[in-house]
Amino acid sequence: MQLKDPTLLRQQAYINGVWTDADNGKTHAVHNPATGELVGTMPDCGAAETRRAIEAANAAWPAWRKKTAKERAAVLRKWADLIVENTDDLALLMTTEQGKPLAEAKGEVVFGASFIEWFAEEGKRVAGDTLASPWPDRRLIVTKEPIGVCAAITPWNFPTAMITRKAGPALAAGCPMVLKPAEATPFSALALAVLAERAGVPPGVFSVVTGSPKAIGGEMTSNPIVRKLTFTGSTGVGRLLMEQCAPTIKKLSLELGGNAPFIVFDDADLDAAVEGAIASKYRNAGQTCVCANRIYVQDGVYEAFAQKFVAAVSKLKVGDGTEPGVTQGPLIDAKAVLKVEEHVADALAKGGRLLLGGKRHALGHSFFEPTVIADVTPAMRVSDEETFGPLAPLFRFHTDEEAVALANNTEFGLASYFYSRDIGRIWRVSEGLESGMVGVNTGLISNEIAPFGGVKQSGLGREGSIYGMEDYLVIKYICLGGI
Ligand code: ADP
């Protein structure tokens, strides 16, 4: 990996403004999923280092919250600018540790910076209320305050954007943050810390602790100083963290699993639907929580859609994300490949019709062929579980009511997508879908201005947007008497 600025690759944790090794001196190796090569090592920190980071955050909090929103915005704006200026290096770092194609990695870096830029501005607009008083001699005032020390735990599928989406609003609101990035992708997180330091984020306001998820997560969730935990990852781990936060009643933001339905109605523009389905399904090799997981196609257009879709999927180029033209990189690890393999085997054993792919890719490592299976039914595992890989299962449906019922038949409720040109149907289906986000005639919905988040067991809270700020604020009511 040839970085223009090699100092962006840091192999130490960043605690209270100091680059540091783990107390026990141990490290954890990080490998490139496309080649198996060693990318570097990260310190294997645990509870003690996390406690120090939390205490440092608490010590840094009063000065950070005392700054004006405009002063904080100036620092954050600089951080965002530095991220954008270093897009090439940050993208290469990301592709090397995570596997996604370089073009997607560059897109994520810019997308990631946009959250810091947006919230830097939004921080200036945090406002309260004055309420009509029921008493002649008292006034009722509502103010918003930063909640306090925040802990963040982030996944490997978006190694940059899942961090900035949390750190942006936290820091803009006046809160310090201690972050634990995923074990597979610590270097993107640490590079963000390098740039935060350069931008002038004060020591303790943003710390990155790498290492044991259980030990770090245990400290983050039990330490009473931490007022809020923000987590993106699987529903299972989210549930566990929620439980661990219960004794100290922490405020929670949880962005958990999805099982997104993608519905193609018979009046859809089929070419547009194919394009949207490819973008939604195969981006990041199918490893996003908003990826189309179940594709429902209405009976009348089923075969036509399947044919066009397979033709388009067969054009995807699998390979090392750093190679030009590659559109699908490797999966994150062997376990991820196994899950896709199991879902394929289960679907085929229960009568699914393999239209494309279906097996590990000839490139080896954790590469998997872009796969399409038709005649999929609700009895198959792909119907209930998030595949998190490049497998598109095509279900058949007949009526609108059936499509909505099938789409909602899951404990998840993050994103849904559908294609139709009929305005009545668009309203009815949008309102009928049980999900926090609905993409109509588009497969890409995420940006910093829109509220990202789920209902049901897909989580709590919203990230991005004017609503995302609320997750880092608490309301104070002041009753001013003696007037
Ligand atoms: P994924 O399937 O995306 O890897 P996980 O929920 O396992 O989802 O991981 C998301 C993040 O949660 C990662 O940073 C991971 O290290 C962390 N994590 C996993 N298990 C725990 C745990 N028991 N306590 C705290 N964090 C955890």
C-alpha cells in the first residue's frame, strides 16, 4: 500500500491525545481480505485503557461544551476538509483493510466527511423554546444541552462513515466521544484520529480505543460517566449492549440489522428497477444493512425482470478493489462467505432455481460470485435472515397487499425499496411498509441530510439530518419564578 502521506497509517490507539500501545503490549493483526496479506497490527486494548479514555473525555468535556457552536464548527469544518483532502489515501487504506472497490471507498470518504461538515453547521442551530406559562409570575424555558461523554462502537462495512455519522453530531453538540472501531478495520478509524488531531480537536474530545470488543464494550456500557452509547452493528450485539446499559440507564442510539425488501411492481420501469436493484444489492458486495435482501417481483413482469437482472449482474467485475474496473471486492472474512454459501445451499435444496453464480469465486480468499436465485419462497433462510453478501433471491407475488405483507413479515424494519409509476400505489405502499426508510424508484437513499434509522428490531434513534442532533442532546426545563 503506497500512501501519499504514510503517517496516516497508525498502529497505535489514540487516547487523550496520545498515541499509545495496549497496557499488555499485545497486538491484533489485520489482514487484507483480497490478498490475505498483513496490513498492520492494532493494539489489543481492554477495560483499563477504555476507562482512561472515558475519564479523559470527561475531563475534556467542560472546555469543549463551553466553546460556542461556531468555535466547534470551525474545528469540525477543518476536520472535514482534511478528510476530503486526503480522500485518495483514506480510500486506499479502506480498500486494503476492508476490500470494497476503490471507487466505492472514495465515495465513502467524501460521504463520511459530509456528516462532519453538516453537523458542524447544524450545531449552530440548536435551539430551545419558551412555553406559555400557566402562572403569571413564572416563565417556562426549555434549553438543549450536550448529553455528555458518548461511547461509540462501529462496524467494518463502512469504516469511515459510520464513525463520522456519530462523531459529527456528538462533537458539534458539545459532547466528547470514545470510539471502538471494528477489529477488521481499525486503520480507517485511526487515520480519522490523525486528522482530528491536525484539525485541532482537543485531547480527550475524540479518542480511539482498539482491541477486545467484550472488554472495551463492557467498560463503555458499565462506566457511569458514559451518558450515551451509539452503536452500529448486528441486532444480537445491539440487544446485548442495550442490556449492559440498563443498570446505568444510558441513552442509546442503535443502528442494527436490516432485511430490506425490494419490490418491483408490474408498472415499474424495469430497466430503472434493474439498475436500482444492482446498486442496492451488490454495493459493498452486499454487505450493508440497507442492501436489498429480498427481491419481490410481480407475476406479470417476473421473467422479464429476472432476465434483464441476470444480464446486468453478469457484467459485475469481481476482484481486488484496487484494480481498475472492479465493482465487487471480497467479502470481509471466511465466516461471511460461509453464510452466503449456506443461504445458497438452503435455497437450492428447497427448490430455488440458480440463475447465476452460486459458489466461491475462482480468485479464492473470500471472493464470492455475484449470485441470483429465482423461485425463492418464504420457507427459505434468505427470507428471514440478512445474507450480507452478493446473493439476490427473487420471490414472486401477485397483489399489492401480498407484497406489503411479505415485505413486513420480518422483525427488522430498516430500509425498503419499491418501483412503481402509479401515484396512488406509491402512497399506499410507502405508508404500508414497516421501515424507517423507503426508497421509491431508487436503490440509493443515504445522505447526510436525511434521517437514517429503523423501526422494530432495526434500532433506535436517527443518524444524519436535523433529527440526528437530538440523539446527542438532553432537554432542560427551567422554571423561572419571582417575576
Ligand atoms: P457485524 O456482523 O457487522 O460484525 P457486530 O455486531 O458483530 O456486527 O459488530 C459490530 C461492532 O460491534 C464491532 O465493532 C464489533 O467489534 C462490536 N462487538 C461485537 N461484539 C461485541 C460485544 N460483545 N461488546 C461490544 N462490542 C461488540
